[in-house]
Amino acid sequence: MSDSRSPVRSEGLSRRRFLKSTAAIGALAAPYYVPASVFGSAAPSNRINVACIGVGNQGYPVMQRFLQNADCRVVAVCDVNRGSHGYRDADQFRGREPARDEVQRHYAAKNGTSKYSGCAATGDFREVLARDDVDAVMIATPDHWHDIMVVAAAEAGKDIYCEKPLGLTIGGQQKMVAAVREHGRILQTGSMERSNPIIRHVCEMVRGGGIGEVKRVLCHVARHNKTGPGPGWKPMPVPDGFDYAQWLGPAPDAPYHQDRCLYKFRFIYDYSGGQITNFGAHTLDIAQWALGTDDTGPVEVEHVYADYLPKGSLFGAATYTHFRCRYANGVVLECFTGEPAARCIFEGTEGMMRVDSNGSNFFATPSNIWPESLKAPHRYASPETHMRNFLDCVKSRSEPAAPVEVGHRSATICHLGNIAIKLQAKLKWDPQTERFAGPQSDEANALLTRPQRDAWNA
């Protein structure tokens, strides 16, 4: 792939606002380092400069993983929250200023100095995309921002680490795939099981015939792990230091409530797909990998069951879900709320294999299907960690463990399940054209995208 950098195209990003925002770049640019773009591949200072966009519950630890790599430098962080508690755990204090301070403490300690001030902090992602010294970005925002940010990053010539699920809609993900390929960018989806050696070996065993012909796959997702206000909830004042208008971005206008944002966004369909896209992005990805269907998907999706909180509750995503898919070869995939919350089970004509998405709780029967001697096709072996794989691929311009198409196809199954559940329907799906066909196809195809507010209409 080409390593050329292409200019930012501001259509869909409010050109006037984008250009106005870049006036602050002089103040934001870290003065201590020569931009990485001036170094050749053999230069001793061949370092990847990274900006982290979204440094909350998930983005903060991902940022910390970047800090552990000597050939990577975090030069900027971006978040609409200046800093607060209120993420998944009460003691988490996150946002752009805590993240900036963490980066600067890390580099000060690493350099053996008392102070370091080379990391910028901003609330507008366009400011970091306009920086010449940023080679790659990490995106760990709520799902409704992913397509806009990924497309803009690709157009700005940045490589991208994007958290799962890849996007909020199938149509948005298609734009992401097109932009990444058009601009020759590296994108790693944050599906870390793709860099887990146990998960990889399970997929090799399944694809190698270790359990015979696969007949059924069971994928678990979690119930809601947080509670929100019920019917009659009241809006709250926006806290100081939180840019709520920017947080909403392309999503529908809605009154602020503390349980709408930060970690709890995932329980509201305007910003996420519930636990189907949260946990399903892991277990369904394992299923896709093991079935050898990374470039395709099921041909049918069916609503089985879903329940919800009382009408008028802030959390609108289904609390218990069950949908069923069928592939062209007859394999049936069941995705449902179950415990443990991230387990994948493969059932075949000669045995079964079970594994959690972190590689733990592995079980197989018969036990002799696990030996290395079984001639199984080797899958992509990501070295060390998912993050290390991304950085290596940024340098080599080779495909990472979870490229944009893989992230798209796995998240697509999540979205198909949510569409079938919403319509309470059994739907035919064409994985080549990525369109529904047959009864209720017009209703279903209308849900492949969602309206975005004019200022952010990508």
C-alpha cells in the first residue's frame, strides 16, 4: 500500500468550522519532536506518533497500551469530557486532562525528568486530524461517531486503530471500508481476540475439521450491567467541562442526563446496538473467524426473542436478546443473552469446542482434537499483542490481524440481529450485495443507515 498522505476533505465535517478549528494547531503542536513523517523507514527515529480520540472507559487503557511501545509516541489526546468520574466504575477518573496527565507522567518517568509537556489535549477531533505530526489515531468514542471519524482520519492520511464494534450501521461501515481502501490506510479493529493465540488455535481446529462438520455455533452476549432511570426521568444540567453538543454530534438532539453518556451510552440505540454490538462484536467475530466467513456472512437472520425495560425508560436497548442466523452451507448461528457473557461454542458432527472471548475456559470433546499434530490451516498469527500488531503493520504497510473488512463483516451480523429484532422478522440477506431481499426487505433496508444531523451529515 502507498504511504502517501492525502489532504483533509472537509465535506460533511462543516468546512467553515473545520478550517476555523485549525487555527489552534500552532498552540497544540508539540514543539519537542520532529514530525515522524520526515523520517525514512531506516532512520533511527522511526517513531509512530499517535493521537488518542476518546479516552474514557475503553480508550484510556488502550492509550496506556500505546505508551508501553518504545517506537510509539502519544502526542495528543482528545475527548469532549475535560475530566470526571462516572464511567463504568465509580473510581474511574477519565477524560482529556486525566489522559494528558497520564501521558506526561509516563514520559517524564521514562526520561528521568520531573516534568514533560509534549502531549496536547483538545475537545475537537478535527484539531488532531489536522496535525502534520500525527501518523495514526486511536478512536474509542461512542459508536455513533465511528464512521465520521474513521472517514475523516483516512482522508487526512492517518492510520487508524478503531474500537469495536466498527460502526453503528452497516451503511456507515461501508463508507469506512471505502475510505480506508481509497486512501491506502491501515485500520485495525479493536477485536483483540484476533491476537489471542488460544482463540486462533480454536479457530484453526474448527476449520481443520477437529469437530467434524460444523452444524451450530452458540454466541453469548451479556445482559445490561448498569441501571438507568425509568419512565418519567428528568433532564439534568450539563456538567462543567463536558461538551454535550459535541458528544451528541450526528445523533438526534436529546436532553442531557448523566446516564445517557460515558459508559452507559451502549444501552441506548441512538448511540450503540446494545449488548449485541458490545459483546457480540467479540463472540460473533470468533464465529466468523472459525467458520472461514470473514469475507461474507449469513444468508438469513431471524428474530427469536427480546425483552425491554418499561416504555419511557432512558435505556431503550433490549435487555434480553436472541436471534438466529443461517449460512449458505447450512450452519446455524444462535446469538443470545447468556452466561458467561462472552462465550462461543462450536458444535460439530464429531465433537464440540467452547472458549470465552479472552481465551479462557477452553473445553473440547473429544479431548484428542486439541493436539498440535492435527493438520489445521494456520490463521493469521498476530505477534505479542493486538497493539503491537497494529504498529508493526503501520510500518510494514501490511494487513493487520483485524482489518477494516473483518471488523465490518463481524459487526454486520450484530446489526442484522438488531434489525431482525426491531422488525420481529425473519429476513433474507445477500452478503454479496449487502442488502435484504424478500418479505419486509424495504423496511429492513431502510435500517441499513440512520439519519445524521445536518452539521455532521457524512
